[in-house]
Amino acid sequence: MNDSNLDFFAVASHELRSPIAIIRGFAELLQDQPSLNQEMVQDISEKIFRNSLRLEKLVKSLLLLADVENSASLSLQQAPILPFIEHCKEIVLAKHPEAHIVIECPDRKITVEADVDLLELAIINLLENAIKYSPPPGKINICISGSDAKTSIAIQDQGIGIAPEHVPHIFDRFYSADKALSRKLGGAGLGLSLVKTIVEKHGGSMAVQSKQGQGSVFTIVLPN
Ligand code: ADP
């Protein structure tokens, strides 16, 4: 096992231990104090429930990341980009009907060679982050452009942005610019590393530009 694997297991174990410790602590409290009033029991049960959801989400994200990293080959197909992105938009709007998502695609003939299920996962992750880290309702622009050699999909928000010192790390596993905020919003810090892994599996690359307080642009570049 190499150093980066050891680091990963150390951090993953730490992240898993924290909700387990909280659940255990509150369950013990319920056991040891049978005379707690109804309001406190309600409050403690809610904390146990919230942390079990956090744990479940963390395990799901880890399994998904392992699946994507270990899958030997992609199930590639030639997909017209505009209907594909419109489909991703519909999925996100079903969950966040208040969001404004505008797609700009001057060349409707652009196609990408992609594992569409995986690429959909990546795009949805970026769109959900754009909404999560923006003041409601969330205004997002998706700009698609292509050349003979590559296709770019840029997802731009007008949200909180990312401070320059965090930008080089945000694709790292479990990294959050603001851990408390990310946790409050239900994040585990694994979304962007999953997106990057998917894009790199396609032979592509990821870039981010951000200004704190003004918004961010995440760009996926795929080879043609
Ligand atoms: P999380 O589950 O914390 O959202 P991600 O891996 O998706 O994890 O993102 C890592 C971190 O990058 C986030 O915690 C947040 O600090 C920052 N981030 C990601 N997307 C955005 C965005 N669109 N605007 C501002 N910050 C973002």
C-alpha cells in the first residue's frame, strides 16, 4: 500500500469515526437517562438521525468513488452534447425547481464520446454544488463550446466563490473550504474528487476559476 492510500484510509476512517462517535454518545445518553423529557428525547433522536444520514451518504460516496476508480473500462458512446446537458438540467431542476439554469451552446452539432451515465454524474455534481454554494435561487450558466480537438463544458455560478488559498485543494478528497458550511449543506468533500476522476477517466481535464464573493466557473474539457 503506498503513502497516498494510507493517507486516504486515515482520513476516511477519521471522517467515518466522527458521526459514529456522535451516534454512539447520544444513544448512550438515551440509555443512561431514561427520565429525559420528551423535548430532549426528540432533540437527541433528531441528532442521531441526522448523523446516521451523514454516515450513509459518506459510505455511498466512498463506494461510488471506489467503483469509478476501479472500473476497468468506460462504456463509451457518441452523444450529442446539447440534449445531454438539457437532460442533466432537467434532473437538477426536478430537485431544485427554484434554480435558474441557462445553457449556451452556439454549435448544436457538437457531440462527445462519453460514458453518459458517468458524465451525467459529474455534471449533476457540479450543478448541485453551484446551487449549494450560491444564494437562492441560484443562477447558473452552462457554456458549451467545441473545436476539432476538444469540447468544453463550463458551469458558472454567481455564488460565494472560493478563496485563492483553497482553490489548489478543492479537488482533493474530503477537502472543504469551509468544513462547517459544507457539513451543514450535507457535503462530505468527495464530490469534486469524483468529478475529476470521471473526467480524467475520459482523458479530459478539469479547471476552476473563482473569485470570493462573486462566483466560480468549473470547466470540463473532453478530447474529441
Ligand atoms: P462538498 O461535499 O463539501 O460540497 P465537494 O468535493 O463537492 O465537496 O467540494 C469541495 C469544496 O469545494 C466544497 O466544500 C466547497 O468549499 C468548494 N466548492 C465546490 N463547488 C463550489 C462552488 N460552486 N462554489 C463555491 N465553493 C465550491
